Amino acid sequence: MSIRRFSRPLQFAAALALAATGGLVLAQVDDPDQGLASADSSGSYEVSGIAVDVTGKTAEAARYAGWRIAQRKGWAMLAQRMGQSATALSDGALDGMVSGIVVEDEQIGPNRYVARLGVLFSRAKAGAILGIAPEAARSAPMLTIPIEISGGVATGFEQKTAWQDAWRRYRTGNSSVDYVRPSGTGGDALLLTLGQVERPGRGWWRVVLDQYGANDVLVPKVTLRREWPGGPIIGMFEARHGPDNRLLTQFSLRVDRGDALPVLLDAGVKRIDDTYQAALQAGLLGTDPGLAFVAPTATPTPTDTPSDIGATDAALGAQTGVSGSVVTIQVDTPSAGSVTATESALQAVPGVRSAVTTSLAIGGVSVMRVGFDADPAVLRAALEARGWTVVASGATLRIRRSGQPSAGGQAAPPADNATG
């Protein structure tokens, strides 16, 4: 199917032709010199493969007569496809409903027109007459990344490919899959590549999908093999889905001439779309939970002070039914070994459930939290019996080995009952 765009000098002639057909819309097609054509996302109902063979006084009269016949046949075929009876409509009513005529193939003689045409019907207008809701149930938005492998080189959106063009030509109005088709400009060449397709990490996929307003990804892939220049072409097609690049189906198609590549690729797109629609109906195109939006984590709360931790542990002990107390121990720790030695000495005291350093100060005074089964006064007596000098203040004990220098380098004051 060839598509060409009207140049400015032909716009007047096109306007005359439009008036002569009562509002019939002329098909427009692709000009290879105009770069990337935008994808057709009009959402129209399409009826294709309509054969016409009519005669007229002139070539143009025969052509427009053929287009009108195609409209009538297309309306009947569309109604049948939707399971409705075809209501007879005037040519004027059909003109207001038709949004485009697609020329698939045509032969024009002096007074005869033979063609195979397609007709695009406005989804809203046609649906209203047929009693069909204009918004049919569709999939979540799916970012579509066509990958073409030709000559051993895999290409996504790094440069224009025939496979991309085939997906741009494809009209998605009849599909239940909501394809998000990038234009191939801007950052597409950097983001939508074979490397991205083969990257399973959900975090980066979420960033990419957010750029295109999509919820998931589809990867239609084709590998082209040419028998010889200008000769047969074999296309091996794959329909893949999701960040894990899961294969849904694969098949091969062949054409006998090199210039028939667009026909091969258009047939491949149609068959892949059928596969995706069937997978959607079977529940196989569900969005990966790992691609869902992840809210930022809350800011971490500051670490509790030793007194707060002790209060928390006491509350936990009360909830679990364990009697006893939590005692805060302050002790000089001139070295790392002294920390371990003090914890071991405290754990060896009968009734001590745990001894944990909560504030470490090598060469200074460290703080430890001790879980004890009895009153802090009992722990004080037990420590003094083991040779410790203890100064108590409620549930806080300041301990020091007898004769050990204090953190400031001065000897410990004598005990109250020391003899001269």
C-alpha cells in the first residue's frame, strides 16, 4: 500500500475532488522524503479488502464511483462484524461517517476503475448507529518497542527501520490492545534499544514507562533473512511481553521479491496484534506488579537516647511478663578490649539477662544497658562483691574497677569505709 501526501499546488484540486464527492475524505500516504510518519492512533473502525470494479465517463468519475461503492460495502461488512444488522444509509450519511479511504491496490483506465480498498469509519459516529459504546474495553497502555534484526544488527529506535514503519502504518482502532507507539525522536534513540529490552531491572523500567505514560511493555521482534539481493525475504517474527522479555508466540512468513518487504511486515504486524489480543483475553497481559509506582520511603527516625531505650525495654519486659529492671551502666573503656571484658563480666553476674553497649567511647566513658531480674540495688551489691566500685543514682550505676584510673587520668577516690 503506497501513501503519498498532497503538495500545496494540489490542495486546490483536492478540494475540488472533495466537493465533487460530497465530503468524501481522500486517503493520504507516505512520502519517503518527509522523514518519520506519525503513528495512526485515530481509533477508527477499519474494513479492508473491499474489491470494486466500476466504469464511468472519465477515469476520475469511475474512481469516485468505486469509492462510494466501497463505502456501502464497507458499512455492510462492519455491521456484520459487530453482530448488527446493516441499516441502509444514504451516500451523504456515509460521507459524514467515513474518516478515510485506504487505497490498497488500484488500476485506473480511461473509463474503468479496478481496485482493492479499505474504509475507515469514525468510531463515535458508527458506534452510535450500531448501538456500540465508543469506548470498548482495552488493555492498559503498552509501550511498544519494535526490534528489527537485519544483517546481524539489532535495531530499536536508534534509527528508522522498515519494522517501525510497519507499526506506524498499522491502525489500532480495531485492536483491544492500547499500543503506545513512540515517534522515534528526542530521547527515544537512547532509551528504546535492544539493551533496554533485555534489561529486567524494574526500577529503570519504571522510569522509562513513566516517560511515555505506559504501564507495561510489548516487544514485537522480527529477524529478516534475504536469500539474495532483490530475491525472497524470510521474516521470523516474535511477540514478546514485559520486562522479562517473555515470548508469547513466534512464526515465519516469506515473500518472493525484495520489494514486497512492506507486505511481509504488515502481515507480521497484523498477526502479532492478533496474538496480543488473544493473550489479553486469556489474562496473559497483566501488568507486572514490579512496574507499579513505588512511593518514597519515610525519613528514618533518629536513634533513641540511652534513657529512652531503657524505658522502651522496661515497657517490653512488662508486656512479656518478665519481672526485673533495666539498669544503665556507665563504665570507663580505655580500649576496645575493655568493652568486651566489661560486657562479659556483667553477663556473668547472676540475674543479668543481657548486657549491651548502647554508647561506645573508646578512651572515655561508655554506656551499657543491662537487663536484670531484680532491683538495681541488688545488682549494685553484686558488682561490689566482685570488686567493682559503684556509685548509684536511681537506675544508673557508675562502675569502676577498684584502683582503676578514671577517664580523666586521676586515681579513683577511696571508698567511704577505707582505712587511713
